[in-house]
Amino acid sequence: MDYLNKIQKDYENVTDLVVKKIKSIHIIYLETLADQDKINNYILKIIPKSLIPRDIKRLVPSPNVKDVTNYKDLNLYLETGFTIIINGKQVIAVETKSNLNRGIESPTTEATLYGPKDSLVENYQTNLGLIKRRIKSSHFKNTVCNVGRYTKTMCSILYIDNVAEVELVDKILKCLENINIDGVNDISELKPYLINDTKNVFPAVKTTERPDVIASALLEGKIAIIIDNSPYALILPAFLVDFINPISDNFLKSINVNFIKILRICCFLLAIVLPAFYVAVTTINQETIPTSLLINIQNQRANVPFPAVMESVITLIICEILRESDIRFPSSYGSAISILGALILGEAAVSAGIVSPIMIIVASMTFISSMIFTDLEVINGIRYWRFIFLFISAFFGLYGVGLSAILLFTNLCNYEVLGKPYFYPISPFDMTYLKESLIKIRNNKRSRLLSKNRIKGDL
């Protein structure tokens, strides 16, 4: 194939394409992706002016030189910052990528007081290096594939071959290879192709920006995915308990952490159930609360023209609007606007008789309880079930709360992530992984569900 003419035809209106000719040698690169200094040092300075050898590859001092055997590979190398050298029938690609990356910074979405302070960046090689700094073993493997017809995004599956299930790795790789889309710009776009996210509103794939979280997951037998141009990684399979327990718990004393874990679980349940419980006891099951408290609540609601369920829906929707505005606004003044809005709207709503003071307290406790979770998908899942609990309890009272709880736990127990139960280690029960996640106890074994090598250190 005449590569030179093919390139000039395909890149006819591409302004950053550069084609240099030195005697019989053609040098081709994209100046927006290639480093001019590397091209001068690796290629232009070493090409002899008097005699052109047949094998020019041995003269190039670049640490990464590839033989090009087809036009598809040539196109991929050119688009990733390589410089193409055509010397007669010999075609090679020399890595001359320009440094278009930012420096390694502290985590922003998973910040902790203690522990490592580095986070992933948009460069694939840098991210892989940050993980390899923590796992120094020949058993640490990575399988690479390209995703997207136009973007050809480099995607890598990371695992420890004598810990993780190879069948699970092959299953994930097959899912990635079967993706038929124009392109992938962020790693979160891969989630719908890896798992069935229509049966459960809680996240089944963990997204992280911390290399230490990835290393810890790999050592447990899980699998991580990183792609080029994304500062995040995916960890799978992920279970509900993984989102309730951040890695910062590993840096604190066990007795204190276990109390915080129990408090976190209570907040998870409270954020879902509390509005439904309020509606149930104020409308249907009034006999379940003390008479003095019931009279106090009814006196507060005397001027409210809406039933308790409508009052709850209005208040919760307003709170959700404030939460979304806080997320979308720039951090410099987003929180101030949300706090100001909450104070003004809450006071005005109570004064106007739209909602009662007790409903403001219930809504505040509900949203404060949900704020301990940093993962946005967990918060969205809590929101979804909060309204299900609320509407069912409006018809059946406390029996509706119990019925909703049965629906919730049935849904969690029936859901699977890549063939693994999502409610693990509660259902099925596994004390080993329970010690690793739900409680903090010194443990020298891996989960039997995730790992084929159960004893840590026996590699």
C-alpha cells in the first residue's frame, strides 16, 4: 500500500499534519500531539545526510519504536502522538508524544485526613504507574483493548492473576470488545455496557480516583478498569457494603471505626425511612406515638392546607432542588447560596403555612443523614427508595413501611453484578468479607466469593 498518498488523502483538511521529506525518507506527524524537541532529537539529528541505510530503525534512539505492518496501526500511532517514518518499504513509528498532562494532585471527591494524597490523572501511563508503585509483583497483569470507532480509546483491565478469577476477567474483556459506539470520552460511559443497571438503582460499579483504593481492591480479588483521558477508574464487582465503607476507615482505630460504621448504616436507613415514618404516624398509625407529641404535631399542622404526604413531597422536592443547585454551582459560592436558600425558603414556607416546623426538622434530618455518602449514585438510590417508602406508607401506614422494607431487601438480594450477589456479605453471609468491609477486625483471609487464593500472602 502507498501509505504516503493514503495519509495525504485521508488527512486532506487536517491542518496540523506535517510531512517532511529528507532525500528518500518521509517523516509524518501531527504537530498538536507530537513533541518537536523529541522529533529533532530522536529523528532529524540522527538521519545521515550522505547515506540512508535500509534499516533506519537501528539508528533511532527513542525508547519506543514500532514496526508498522498495516494502515490501521499506522493511523492509530499517528493519532496517539507517534511520528511515522517511511523509508522505501520500511515503515516505523517512533513515540514522540507531547506532554499534555497535568500534575498529580490530591483527591477531590474522596478526600481523607490520613492516607495517600495522590490521585489519578488523564494520562494512562501515569495512572498505571501509580498503581504499580503499590503492587510490585509479576502477577499484576493488565489486558489492553481499544474502544470507540473514532476515539479508539485505550482501555486496560487490571487484575492479579493468581488472586482474581480469570473467567471474570475474560467476561469483562468480552464486554469491552463488543462495545460498538463512536467513542468513549470518560470511563463512566462504560458502565451500561458492563452491568445491567436497570434492575437496581444503587451503583454496581465503584468509581474512584484514588490509586490506593484500586490497589486494595485488586488485592481482594476484584478487577479495575482504567482508560486514557480519564482521571477515574472502575472497580468491579462492587457490592452495596463497599459504598458504605470508605478506605479512610483503614487509617483509624478499630473501636472508633466500628462505631462510625454502625452510625453510617443507621444514617443509610434513616435517610430512606424517616419521611415515610413521619407520614405513617401522623396520618394512619397515630396511636403509636405519645398523645402529648401527637397533639403538638397536630397543632403545628393546623394551618397547613395539605395532607402530610403532600407536605412531605413538596419539602423533599425543594430540598432536592437545593442539592442540585449546590452541585452545579461553582464551589466558591454554591454552598452559600444553598444555605441561604434553605433558610429563607424554610422560614417563609413555615410562616406562609405551606409546611409545618416538624416537617422542616424531618427533612433536615433526612438530608443530613444522606450527606455522609460521597458517591452521587448512592444518594440517587436513596432518593429513589425514599419516595417509594413515602407513597406506600401514605396508603398503609407502618405496614407500608414494613412492606417497602421487604421490597428493598428483596431487590438487593436478587440483584447480581457479573454473577456475584450484590448484597454480599450479608446474603450470602460471609464472615471473612464482613470483617473486611462492614466491621473492622484483623483478618488474614480473602473472600471466598472474590478470590481463588483465600490466604493473604500465599502467592
